[in-house]
Amino acid sequence: MLDPVELLERFRSRLELFKGEVSKVIVGQERVVDELLIALLSDGHSLLEGVPGLAKTLLIRTVASALSLDFGRIQFTPDLMPTDVTGSVVIHEDRGTGERHFTFRKGPIFVNVLLADEINRTPPKTQAALLEGMSERQVTTASVKRPLPKPFFVLATQNPIEQEGTFPLPEAQLDRFLLKIVIDYPVFEEEFEIVDRTTGTRHAEASTVLSREEILALQKVVRALPTSPHLTDYATRLVRASRPDDTSAPAWVKDFVAWGAGPRAAQALILAAKAHTLLRGRVAVTRGDIRAVAFPVLRHRILPSFRAEGEGLAPDDLVARLLLDVSPFPESDRHDPITRKILRL
């Protein structure tokens, strides 16, 4: 195991190598790659949403190639069964003796990086087959608990524009994803480069630059980063302000939010902020780190009301309002002259 101090010193160069390998295949999308790294370093799962043709699957494959981890893919379809994900117990017959015994046949979930492609195309019964693995890192079959490899990440994709033949993920499962990453269209220069790269004879592949041991060590470093009570206070107040029935919620929340974020959101804010700190080459977590990860952490945990949808307000609009209305400083700090100057009180 690498020494944490040594690992921190090497982190920046290793990160640049990783991004360099990903950029050999993926054009642009720096924000998306950063958010994927935040989820990986936080030991969390990610849901990637974007219209067809934005290289969601290719991006996940490339990230897995740059990591020394086992990779597996499940193409979710309406006829997929839970045992197609987790595996099943089958009867095995010894041809020599004729004896029969039960054998567990592992499903594709038994990998380090699992691509759940178009996860909203399979019914809730099969979607739920991922829940135990995502939250407890194990699969229970025939009353036997079988641990999944470490580390274990679910990177799921879904298409937001097709509704026919899809099954939206329930809020309980959405909450299991640390981040919801939205992939936008590339700018003109990036799209030009994409077309130029993919219509010729050039073929690039990402080389492995981070080992399994380094990833596990980095996850420990993220957990070990200290955070002040004021940061925990801010994350907690930000989450509680998203709940319509909470006394600290701004007045507009009662009109535009049907259901707010739960305690898991505050945990995700702190963990993701720690990982964001390391990505920036720092070891001191700030309120700015929390605000930087607020959108991917909260956008799938806040359910807009019917009125909000009628007025065209998306979850990102509600998160933006929360960041404006919830002060990053505790009430007790607002009497400090420096704080009052920052807040322009």
C-alpha cells in the first residue's frame, strides 16, 4: 500500500496522465471526465444522461481502459431478468460419477466497473437487481451473500428524450447514485475534431495508468481528508432547505419542490467535495468545493412539483436557486465583520 503523503504528491501527475489517455479517444468533455473521477475516488456510482450519439458508452469504456480494473457491460432490454444481472444457481452434473450438485454461476455484475447501458429500458424488477450490489457491494442468491470485487462501480447511462418503451428509475434507486452527470452537445471545434478523428483511418486506445491498488489508496485519502464543522453545517443546511416541509426552506421551495433530498445527499456533498479538492491539487476542502459538486449531487434527488414543470423549471434551476438562497456561512458567523462584508450585509 502506498503512503498517503507520497500518493498525494504523485496525484497531480497521475491525474494528468489519466486525462491524457482519455483525451486520446474522447474529444472535450473535461467536466464530465472530472465528475466521473469524483465518483470513482468517492467510491460512488454515476448515472450519465445524454441524447444518443454523445459517446456515453465509449467514454465509460475509455475510462475503464485507463484503469487496471475488470470491465463488464450489460445492455438493458425489456426482457432482461434479474438473474441475467446477478447470476443464478444451476444444477451441475458430474459426467464421471453422475452426481448432481448446485453451482452458482456468476452474472456480469461481478466486475470492478459495470456499464449498465440504457438502464431505463428494463423493468423495475430488473433495475432493482442492482440495488443490493450498489449499496452493500454484495449479491445474495439462495440465502448466500457473495461479495463483489473491490472497488465496484456502476456507471449507468440513459437517454432523456425517449419515453416509449422505457421505465424511469424510481427515486429510491436514483438516490443510490452519488452523481447524475449530464452530457451536453460539443462545441463546434470539438465536434469538428470528433468527425475528423472518426471518419479516417486513425484509431486510438487508452493505456492503463492507474492500478487497482492506487485507486483503493486514493479512496482512503479522500475519506481521510478533514472537513470543518462549518462545511458539514453548510452541506446539511443546503440539503434541508430543499425539503418543502422544513422550516428552513425558502418560500419558493414549497411551491416548486414536490420532494426534497435526503440525508444521503449531504453525505454525497461532503464526499464529492473532498474528491473535487484532490482533483484541484489541494488538501483543504472549502465551501466552494461543495458548491462545485452541488449540481451533479442534487439534480436527481430533488423532485420538481407540477407547478415547477408547468413553468419550465428543471432540477438544475432549483439547485441554482438553493445555492443563491442558502448562505454558505452559519447564522453565528454572520455577525463577524469580515463575513458581513463578503455577504454584503
